[in-house]
Amino acid sequence: MNFKPASPFLLAALAVGLAGCSAPAPAPSAPATASASASAASGGGQATGASSGWQLVPANGAAAIKAAGLQVLSEEGSAEHYHAHLDVLSDGHSVPVPAYIGYSFGTDGQPNGISALHTHDDSGIVHIEAPTAGLTYTLGQVLTEWGVLDGSGGAPGSAHSSAADWQAYVNGVKQPGNPRDIRLKAHDEVLLVHGAAPATIPSSYSFPEGY
């Protein structure tokens, strides 16, 4: 589903209270650029095109935010503000993490709300900008807002396979259990892998200044 770039006035409103982050860029309808660390780890291969099933469905935004146990806010919060980074590798192919995860959209295709947990662009940077301090945010909530790895069907390693069949690394360290349970912390580099692990596991991510 294609949708129009958001009004710069609305984006400015959604960015109220934001410190150290740039305003969201217009959302791509079918992201085709993986983050640099995942691309390097996978040798540059990418899961491409709408048929991959990884694309964001804007019409589901509000429902996905609520399914993740989060609220649709009118603006980003300022009581809690930090960032993590997510890379996804499916059987040696890097999967782009799309812009506008955690946004709701109106019937006109414009964003009309945002959750405390969201992405501004397809860099893989996950923003936590919450109105209440001290709450826990998880990788599972990001995946729910994205609408992927929900176990609803598909071949192993595909967009709707079970997250329990994937392996996660945080800051280069292999994590036990279901990746959905991983708690996101400031400046974490999270790598989600299906299939053989890459030869190089990223242990950090170079965040922009101010992040």
C-alpha cells in the first residue's frame, strides 16, 4: 500500500518535545535500503520487494500500536528518551527496518499519531520517546508494531514466521529464549537472525551525535 509523504507541519507537531533527534523523514512505501551493519554482516544481500512480506502496512498502524500494549499519542514524549538499533538477517539476506513503525495514519494517508516506541526512517534506529519514565519496552513490541514475526504462517525465516525460531544477539552477545522478550536499552545493537549467523556479529552501532 502506497501512502503520501507526511505534511511537514504535522511532522513538526509530532516532534514536539524531541531533543537530539531530527524530525522524521517522509516514509518510503516499500523500503529497499537495509542498515549498514546488517548489510555488511550479510555480504550485502537484501530481501527486496513487496513480495517479501516485510513492508509496513500503514492502515494497520493504530491497531498494531494497541496490540503492542502501547498508546497512540498526539506527540512524542519527553520523560524517557533513548535509542536502540535493530538489524534483521533472514538466511543471509538483510531485511530493511521500515520508517514509520509505531505511527498511526488517517484515511488520507497522513500520520495522525505516534507511539512511545517508533522509527523515523529506515536506518534501523528505534526511538523510545515516552511520556512516562521507567517503563520497559521490548523487541516484541517493535515487531508487533511492524506487523512481522507473529507466527501467523509462512516458511521459516519469512516475515510471518515465529520469532521463537530466530536467534537474537545484543551488543554481540547471543541471547537465550524468545527474541520477543528482549528488553531494549539505550544504545543497544540488536541483531535478529534466521539461519546461519554471519561471520561478524556487530557489537555496537554508531549512533548520530546527540543520540
